[in-house]
Amino acid sequence: MTFSETLDLDTPISEADLEFIEDVLLKYGNDDSVLDICELDGFLTALVSGPEMIPPSRWFSEIWGGPGNEPEWESEEEMQRFMALLFQLMNSNAMVLTEAPEEFQALFNEANKEGEPSFIFPGEWCFGYMQGVDLGQWPSLPAELDTQLQAIALHAREEHFDYLGGLTKAEYQQTVTQIEPAARALHNYWLQQRAPEPATAPHRADPKTGRNDPCPCGSGKKFKRCCLH
């Protein structure tokens, strides 16, 4: 039995497994690859939230910085474990966002200083999310949904960094609180767009009246002698 066959893709991923994923990202990473579990989580969240499902053949190489940079795995077991956990993390995010979106939590970096509230750094997660958006070539969104996307892009696009740097800690953390609701709203929007249209009964045309048939108006005359004229 392979490692992937022992996993339940419907269960949340453990801390130990998250650490393994991050170790593998660092082990085989490069300047252009995903090096952080937070960035990976954002990337996978966008993949399951977009207008269409992108096949692994398109997105897997993006994790490593593009085609041709995929790892030369140390062992088959290492590769199988990483791939299985990757899909478990992806599937877990998809299930929570679909079935219990209020429970969705992004994997943000967090700094804890004794005696002070935790300070959250969402940049890596947001950067990964926007990588997924770019890969999926998301089309234009309605204004309200575009505002939600911009709440995530604020922490991912370089042109916003000066603005973020001018915020107080409280103001900065306020922008952070908008990210998870934005991810929920965007997933729900595209989920509804992907839903198939309800089936409708085929339209049946009325039988065509022949020239010599009784006129449908009820006059008793032949159609050609009555309403056909």
C-alpha cells in the first residue's frame, strides 16, 4: 500500500504534515518557487476558488517556479507523501469553503511577543492567492467582488507596499480582517458561476396546420379558405 492510499483526503491536515510540506518546499525550492506553507495555502485556495478547475498538469510546475524546475525526488515515498498531502490540503480547503465557509481559516504567518497581542502577516498567503488568480486568468469581476479581490491584492502587489507601510499597527491588522471574508465571498461567487443551469423541458412546437385541415379558429372551414388568407 502506498502512502497516498493511507490518507483520507476529507480530513484536515496535521501540523506535522504541514511541517513536512514546508520542509520539502525549502529542500527543492529556488528563487522563483513557493518556499512557504502560507504561500502554498493561498495558491491552492485560489485554485479551488476560481472560475474553472485548473488541472494539476498546469499548476504543479508553478509551485517550483515553472516547467522544468520540478524536483528530482530523493525517493518514491517522499514524492508520494508530498503529492498526497498537497491534494489533502487542497481538498480540505475546497470542502470547508463549500460546506462550512464560516469555518475557513487561511494559513497566515503570525508573530507572538510575550505580553502583546499576536501580529499577523498575511503577505505570503495573499501572494500565493494572487499567483493562483493570475494562473487562472480570472476575468473581470462585478464591482463588489472586485473590491473583495483587492482586499487580498493589497497585501500581494508591490504597488501597495508603501501604503501598507504608512499604516499604524491597528490599521494594518484591520486590513487583515478583510482577507478571509474576501476569500469566502470570491469562492462562493465562482462556485455559483460554475453551477450548471437547471434543466428545462424541451419546447414543443404546436403541430403545423395543413392547408386542407380544419381551421384552428373553429369556423369549420378548411384552413386554406379561412385564416391562411
